[in-house]
Amino acid sequence: MQNKKRRVVLQPVESKVGTTGKKHHPKVLLQRKNEKYLDLNKCCTSAEIRYVHSNYSFQGLLEEEIERAISTQEYWVRSPKATWIQEIIQLLDKNSRKQLGKLQVDMETCGAGNPEDKWNWYTKFATKVLDLWFESDPSVSKVVELCEKFGHTELASGYVLNGFFVDNLALKKEMSVSDVHACVEKIVSEKCVSVYRVDDENNTFVQHDETQVQVDGLLEKLQQQLSTGRGSWGSLNTTWNYYEYPYSDERELMDDYMYALEKGCEELDTVHVNKILYLIWKLADYCTPYHQDVHVEPHFTCYNQVSGVSTFHFLPLLAGLYANYVGRVKGPDSLQALMDEFGQRKIGQCCTIGPKEMLLILPFGSHGVFVPSTRTNQFLPSFETSVIRAAEILINPVMESIHESFKNPKWYDVLQWTDEELSEQSDLLLTFKQEQQQVCKNMGLDTKKWLWLTQRLFEETLGGGGSSAPFRALAKDEQNKQQHKV
């Protein structure tokens, strides 16, 4: 059914958090040791607001952004076959391309069968392309030039949502670490919960490995962390799976949100709500560096800040991914210099949201998320934890287009080989063939026995995790040749 075009009002929004009547973005921690902070007032403008007053107007906003997503997907989808990634591949040197060649072999032999696994391989490959290019140390001007070429500077990264739709959907509930622990106990079916910690002493863009914390001991650990005066802890993967488990009165914090968003999207056949709902909880000074959400296929994310505050810094896609690299690898000083230059170029938008406020994150941009401390931002209201409910709304047409490409038997073939590379591969194959012919001669093997041994060795080497499809195809081809000879 075709829906009429809905009117959605677009306006700039000033920070609602604090007591000042003007835009006031916080300082966020980059390094505690030398007290280095990123002052977002100096490097970005305020984000935009979209007024949505009903399910009908929310659907209209989604329809508008879905049209944009479909028409521009070649320039933002994290796929190695997307035009923007292919163009960056052309900028890489020979050594970098060799690394990609090895990764393509891994894709070909990985045995991935379902779309989710193939998508993970695609995002891994495309991310490797970007990292290799960032390692070549491109200038900021070159990064901005490509942002403009790919249209990233024209694509919003997210909006603040306001209106009756938000009033009816969003929740405000001040939550202590005790409240968070009680909520986690109801949500987590296992005995452990995933927790991350950033290296706040040296570089908040560096994240320590994920830690599994016993739920029974979680409250004590959080209280100990707060007693040190240092937060820097957060959980990004506390989830409830509505595909497997039903609604329950015990999880009203999650159930109400999931139900309302499903109702808000039910008339659109171009989207569907991912039934894995996130409860994201963090302590002050936690940082999630600039990123594009690619853990599942392209989607919108609806954030409702329930407790505390979160600061979102939106950047054009390539600019944000580059900022992530600079922050992680080069450190706080280089990141600050980069943000100063972005600020001079008027690149980036920012918003700080508090309880009962909402954001819509768009798939074609990047964003960093910070939990600012009241210690260095006295205009912020006091809080113990930052708690967000997050739901993902997948974009069906874009997802279907990606899945269609996975049906190609050679879905893994993503590199456009140069003549020199093809020649090298041909030489390697010839040498391998000659060596194997000698092996067959020495061991008295016919072709079938050689194929059988090679396949067994392949499976043994990969511990059964690879695919024998290349060998089955080779065996069938050899059989056809033999039949043709007869």
C-alpha cells in the first residue's frame, strides 16, 4: 500500500541539558594522565531535530531516509563491492593489495553459508581496505575531498527526535548502579554479562578486551569503580532476544519500547524491527569511538536515553572512520588537531541528550558516543549511570540487495585484479601444478587419489572449519575432462 508523503519538520536543536539558554556542549575525556579533553563547543555545530507527533509521521521520516539510503547505497554500505570501497582499493599500494588478496582467499575458503556470516566477511574486508588506506597517512584534505566525492558531507548521521511520538515512547528513570544491576539480572539469561573498559589513563579511544563479569558480582565491581572516582566502564551487549523469548511483565523497561517501535513500523513493508533489543549502560568518561554500525545489515537505530546523559558527535562517514583511526593509533593530541581542522571546515554536529529524549541514528554516517563527567561539566545534572534503550530498524530493500549478491557462487570474488597480479597468480598456479605432478609421480597417485588426499589435508589443516567446495568443483571438472576424453 502506498502511503502519502508525510510532512516532517526539520529544525536546528540546541542542547537541552544544562542551565544555559544557548548551545552548550560538554568537554569529553581523551586522556586522564595529562588531563586532555575534547571541547565539542569548539569543533562542531548543534545537531538537527525532527518533529514527529505520531506513528504516521515517524513512518514518514523513515520513508524519506529509506529513499535516500537506496539511492546512495553504493557510497556508504560497508561492502567490498560498493563503489566507494572499490575506489579506495584503487588508492592502495602493491603490498596492501597483497594483504587483501590473502583475505579474499580466506573468504573463499571460509565455508560461510548464511547471509549473516557472509555479511560479516564483507564488513571485515571493507574495514581492512579502509584501515590499509588510513595507514598510508592520507592528508586531511584528501579525506575531506573523498567525503565530498562520495557525498558523505551531504548525508546526515543522525537526528534528535522531538514531539508527541517521543513523549509517548521515551522513558525517564534515574538509575543507580544498583538499579542497573537489578535490571541486568532480569535481562541476562546467562551467568555473565559483557563489559568493556576504556584506557582512560592514556587514551579513551583504546578499548581493553571485552570482559565477562559474573552477574552476581557485578554490583560490587561497579561500586568499587565508582569509589575510585573513575568510571570508564560500559556494556554495549546487554540484550534481550524477542525472537526466542516472549514479552514479560518482569522486563517492562525493554518490553514497552520493543512493542511501541514494532507498532510504529508495522505499516511499512520497507523496514522491520530487529527483535534483539539493547540496554546500553555506562559510567562517566566512557567513550565509544567514531563508528558506523555494521554488526548487522544496514539499519536505523532508535536511542532513548533513560538515565543520565550521552553526547553524540556526528561526522561524515569517511571522516568519522578516519577520526577513529587517528584517535586509536596516533593518540589524543593528533585527534585534537584533527577535530580543530574539522571545526574550521564546519564538519560535524553534536548533541547531548538526557532522560526521556531520543535520537535516530542513520546508517550512512558515523558517530562517536561519550558519557561526559559532571566533574568537568558542572552545567550537567548529577547522575550515576548513563542508560539507553536501543532498537534497530533494518532497511529491507538495501538488505535484500546485499543478500541477492550473496547468491552468486563467487560472492567472495571482490578484488579487481591487475594484469601483473593475474600473471603472478598464473605463475604460482603453474609452479604448484608442476610440484603436485611430481608428488603424484613419486607416490604413484592417480588424480582421484590426489584429490582425496588434498581435500583431507585441507580439512585437517582448518580443523574442519573450511569449505571443501573448491575441491569438489575441481574433482567434478576433472571427471568431465575424463568423460570427454572417452
